[in-house]
Amino acid sequence: MSALEIQNIRKSYGAVETLKGIDIALQSGEFLVLLGSSGCGKSTLLNIIAGLAEATSGDIRIADRSILGVHPKDRDIAMVFQSYALYPNLSVRRNIGFGLEMRKVPVAERDKAVQEAARLLQIEPLLDRKPSQLSGGQRQRVAIGRALVRKPQVFLFDEPLSNLDAKLRLEMRTELKRLHQMLKTTVVYVTHDQIEAMTLASRIAVMKDGRIEQLGTPEEIYNHPATLYVAGFVGSPPMNILDVEVDNGSLSIVGSDVRLPLPERFRPAASDGKQLALGIRPEALRLASADQSGGHALPARIEVVELTGPELVATARIGQQKLTACLAPRAKLGQGDAAVFLFDDDALHLFDRASGRACLA
Amino acid sequence: MERKSLLFTAFIYASALLLAVVILAPVLWLFIMSISPAADLSAKPLRWWPQEVDFSRYAVLLSTVENSAGASFVASLYNSLRIAGMATIAAIALAIPAGWAVSRTPAVGWSLSVVIATYMLPPVALAVPLYMGLAWLGLLNNIFGLALVYLTILAPFTTWLMKSGFDSIPREIESAAMIDGASLFQTLRIITLPLAAPVVATSALFALLLAWDEFFYALLFTSDLRAKTLTVAIADLAGGRVSDYGLIATAGVLAALPPVLIGLVMQRALISGLTSGGVKG
């Protein structure tokens, strides 16, 4: 039995179809991240689960019960909004206990639940303040606390960290992960931040134009992107995509005379003369040197070298095509240098140019 | 911050003073007239300050001796209070749900525009239909009749104000309340209305002033002490063969007092900024 089942959900606003058939089934305790750029339909999907929007067709089931047409309060969900959506005129204590208050939970029991949530989130000293007296991170904790006390079947998060500054975002991310490990509640979390998705999710659904591009664990999404879009979206800097042509059993990089052998696993999908896209992650590249050899070699000319601290990001060109590499910070490189990058066979991805889908063996 | 030159500072103060004088001078003159003896008011050249201060007109207007000018004035003051009060309370009671509905349901926004459009008609265009309507209902020269007429003027205006007030409250807060299990009525009562309190207060104050100052309909639809309002009573004072300008001025001062007092009391409620902190702004 699934904790949350999304079956062929479609949503149209007039002639515009924002969701084009979404299917996801979640086991209890899973942390699903809906990842995509703005306008991909991820927030619409979350609102449909929450009951703030109605699907045009399809079904949503929580604990095997269809919740279409069920009032949001009866769906056994709790939601944390991007803007926090705290009640400004109520104290933190009442904000957190509001859901229980509306459900006529006795005062003593409600107070206990509020205390418990406040202890978990370390906001006990703030209970008698008003939201306007809190910092952004504290407000975020209150918003989470408000969802927590309800003990719902499913937590819904709508870009909860996007209003926080970088340092606080990192802290709250870890905090969320800790909470999820402790509570083991099913979570659906919407974000456009791929780092948040990678770190938090037990499974990621990458969305684009109202469809799911790929649904899988963070490892699968990162190591085996199903489409060019996923490959480009996840990872920072994004995966290098080079235009290649299959030529006589090898890959010829368009606009240069560099050739790479075609790995065995791609042979069935790569017929001669076919236009393909070659993907290599910047962090899979390493600089060839006396003690570094083996794997495939890519000769390139260095254009820009940027030291970020933990790594050196080198932007280079192979013919007219751009290549980015994340190298060890001590690598000796300068503008205009000719360099040879090496990478292992299993770091090579191939995509069909026309369909954008991965060529899988 | 940039340091301003002395000249500029002086200019700012002079401008503020000028504005204050322009606004306050008529009020001050009204008060001076009300305490000047009749002779001083018609003297040439004009006396800017009375030779002797004379508060007797206040006593005249506030006397409760039967059939006196005072009794008539006090009755009209009471009528005005009741009519403006009833119309305002009814208008706010209507405007809160109506404004909320229009704010949260953009699809029905056109209906408010239609209502506002009727507001553009000059009052004289509606005078005859309203008169006939009130006559048919038997509400001519009746405070309920006049309050009803005022309600038709105030309700669109207050609904419009309330709608813009509700518009500024994030919908996410209400969505959160809905998920938390609050009914529509609970959401309105516990969350939305307290946040909209400054707008409610502003609407109420403006509605009250509008009804308090209305003259045209009051003149047409009332005829004696049972329903006559202050504005009509003041006009009556000026309508005789001999006009006592001092008495008119005194009536004006007394008529201005209730709204001023209500305004002072409501000032605290008018302070906005209550929504800060609920959502990231």
C-alpha cells in the first residue's frame, strides 16, 4: 500500500495544460522532491495534493483513500508555505496550535503537543512572541512546527527555504533532514534548487513542462540522467554536453578532429552517422599528467580558470564547443594553455539529439 | 543622510505652517464667530477677536426647553447620530463579507464595478426614484428611510475600500488556515478580520463622515424633527429673515464635534502595519 499515490493527474487552465499526466507512487516515509524550474507545474501539483487547486482529471490517494473533492482539512496533510504564511496577529504558541485548536483538541493536550514541537525545533523561548518579532529562520521553524503538531500522513513543503539567506538555508536543510530521519513521515517537497533536492530526497521527480522527465533516487538522477534536460539541470556546474557524430564505430566531436571510442554499451543505439549528444560531468574530468593516465582523453584549450576555494573550475574549448572541468585547486593551469582532460568510460553519457533521451544499452 | 541647508529647512517649515493655516483658519474663524457678540460680526472694519467672549449661543443650542431652537437642534443632532450610525454599521456589516468575496473570487469582480458605476450618477438623478420608493414604503421623514438611502451610498464605497484592504492580506495565510481546519467563518473571524482591522476602521470613519455631512437627500426626504438631520437644521438657521451668523457658526462647531471625537478614538485602530511578520515581505 502506498502512502501517497498520484495517478495520471492532469490540470488545464483554459487551453493551457500545465500538468500533462503525472504518475507517482510513494511508500510511507519517503521524501519526494519535485524539482524543476519555475513554470514546470511542480507547485500546481503540490497545490492539487493539498487541495488548494482541483485537478482536471486523474486521482490522488493518501493511504489508499481517494482525496479528490475532500476538503484540505480532511486530507490528513500539513503544508509549509514559501512565504511561511504565519498568522501575524496570533502568538507563536497559538500559531503552532491553531490546527489542533480548530480540531477542538483539549487545551492540555494541545499545549503538550505545542511544547513538544517547540522543543524539537528549539523555539521554546519564542512561544509567546508574535511572528513579526522573529527572524526569518525562526519564522520558518514556526511554520514547520505548525505542520508538525498535526502529525499528518503527508507533509507538503512549497520551496520552504528559498526566502532564507544562504547560510541559514544550509542550516535549515540539515535541520529538515534531521527531522525527517526522526519522524519518518512521508514528505513531498517542491524546490528549484538541485542541491536541496539531491541532499534531502529519497526520490526526486524532475519536472519539465508539466511532465515528469525522470523519477528516481538522487544517485540515479545524478549518475544516470534519463534526458538531456535532467543532465543539464542537476549538478553544478551542469554536465558538459558536446555535439558528436557516430562515425565508423567511434564518436567524432563536431567541429574538431577529436575522436572517442564508442563504449560497447551504447553500440545498439548508436548507428553510423547518427547525431548524438555526449555528456560528461565537470567533476568527472581530470587533468592528464605524468602520473595520471588511462581512460578517454579530451584535448582542449583553456579559456578561463576560476578558483572557487575547494576546486578550480576551468572553462575550455574543443573546436567551437565549450567544456567545463572541476579540478583540484592546485592544478597548474593558465589561460591559453593546451590541456588534456581524462575521464573514465562509465562517466560517458550519450543522448539522442532529436528526442533528448539517453541512449541506454 | 545629506545635510540640508538652513534655508531649505526654513522653507520646509514655512510651507508646513502655510498648509496648517490654510486648513485650520476656517475652523478657527468658525469658533471665533461662535463666541463673538452679534454686533462684532457685522462691525466695519471687521473685528478679528471679539471684545467680549460670549458663550451664550452654546447654551441656546443645547437647551432642552420644549419648542426652543435648542430642542430642535438637539433633536436633529440625535437624528444625525442615529442615521449616520445605523447606515455606517449596516454598510460595514455588508462590506466585510462582500469585499472579502470579491477580493478572493476575482471572477465576480465585475459585479463590484457595476455597483461602483451606479455610484457615478449624480444624486439628483436618483432623487425622484428614491422619493417615490420611500413614499411607497412609507419611509419618508423617517430615520430608517434616510439610513436606508445612505446605505445605498455607503455600501459600494465601503465594499470597495474593504476589497482593497483584503487584497493586501496574502491568500496563503487563508490557505494555511483552511488546511489547519478553520471554517470560512473562523478564518474571517480569527485571522482575516483582525488583520483587516485598520481598513475596517478607515471605512467606518469615512462612511460615518459621508453620512454625517450629507445634505441633499436629507433635505428632500425629511420634513420635521422626527427625522431632520443636523445639516438640514443648520440650513434652517440660515433660512429665516434675520440670520444670526454666530448661531450658525455655533451649530457648525457642535456638528463637527462628534466626528472629531470618533476620529480621535479610532485613531489607534487606524494605525496599520499589523500584517507585518506573517509572511516574508
